[in-house]
Amino acid sequence: MNEPVIQVENLSFSYNGNPVLIDVSFSINEKEFVALIGPNGGGKTTLIKLLIGILKPRKGQIRIMGKTPDQVTGQIGYVPQDISINKSFPISVMDVVLMGRLPFNRWTGLSKKDTEAALAALKSMDMLDMRHRKIDDLSGGQRERAFIARALATDPKILFLDEPTANIDSRGRGELYGILKELNKTKTIVVVSHDTMVLSSYVTAVACVNKDVHYHDDAEITEEMLEMGYHQCPVEIIAHGIPHRILKTHGK
């Protein structure tokens, strides 16, 4: 049985006195593929930033592989929703991925080992043939895969992604989640997404975040989770004119 790699106990966090997360407790096992869902402003991005150590909790405890987040930074990969890079800057895909190695080679410079790690990360994202292209020449999906490769350059044990398919078409979303599913064979993955139709085919667990966290160790989006997370209970959605049921039939 896989052991928990993420443990959160009685976690609370506020911005300027406004509570965002309140007394949150849950754990995530090794090699889970977890989707964080919930309404905008519910605390999903804040939760990820707490888990990777960018933010500090007001109270409570976070343990990543038994340690505090700042003790395991080299074993965590993170792809934010808003990538802080000027896409028109003349930089290659390979250079972007090598940036993922810089924090560990700040004073000595990049080595052959760093180059090999970057190439391996690009290969895992099916981007090796595009390593010499300019980042601005890529499609939205290709660019996202390049940034994920940057996060993978240190070979992290846990990969966090915040809305990775926000600017990708439906075909690209499927391709990206297919690659992530392959990565999930060796890594724990936590992803923020509203794309429940795609996620249901790939994830192993779902956590609904709306100040509290309701963790469900199955890929099913339950009525209880939607009630808690969105304060509503849709039974079907329409995609390309075809209704898709995402909940079990309601009882009376």
C-alpha cells in the first residue's frame, strides 16, 4: 500500500484577515493523481502555494514526505497558472527547461548533467524535437508542455499544476493528460482543473476545495462534492450538443 506523501492537519490561512482555508485536514498517497476542483476563489491556488511553501499557514501543519515544504523544494515541481515569462523574448525551449535547474546551480553554472536532465524532461513531454524552437513559436499546448518539462528538470517526486489546460484546445487537453497519466506511474500529481469531463478519465482521486477540503479517493465527482464546492447540483452537462451525465441519478 502506498504511503502518504502529503499530510495536512488543521490548516487555516487568511488574506488580510479574510479566511481562505479553514481547519483543513487531508492526506494524499504516493503516486496518486489528484484533481483539485471547486469554485473560483475557493482556495485551490492558495492551497497549492501552501503545499509547496510559497505561502505559510496561519495555523496547522503541512508535511511533504514527512518534512516541511521548504525542506523538500528539490523534490517538488510546480507549474503556475500564470507563467511569468515574456513569450516574445528570443529564448529557446531548451533554455526555458534549463531554467528549472538554475536554483541548484546558481553559483557553479549549468553542467552536462543539467543538460541531460533537461533533455530527459523534454523527452518525457514529447517535446525533444522542439528544443531549438523559440518559445513564442509554440502553440498553447506545446508551450504548456515546455513549462511542465521545466518543472520536471529536477526529477521531482511530486508535480503540482495549476490549470494546465486553461489555454489549450480539447485535443491538446487529452494529449496533455495522457502524458501526465504516464508520468503518474512514477510521480504523485496534483492538478487544479475545472475540466471534470477530461479529468474523470485520468485521475485517481478528487478534492473539492471551497474554504474546506472534501477529499474523495476515487475519480467520481459526487453529488455531495458539487453541493459543497459549487452550492449547486447539476446532473448533466452539454458538450458538442450531447448530454453527458457526471453524477449518479438523484434520489427523491
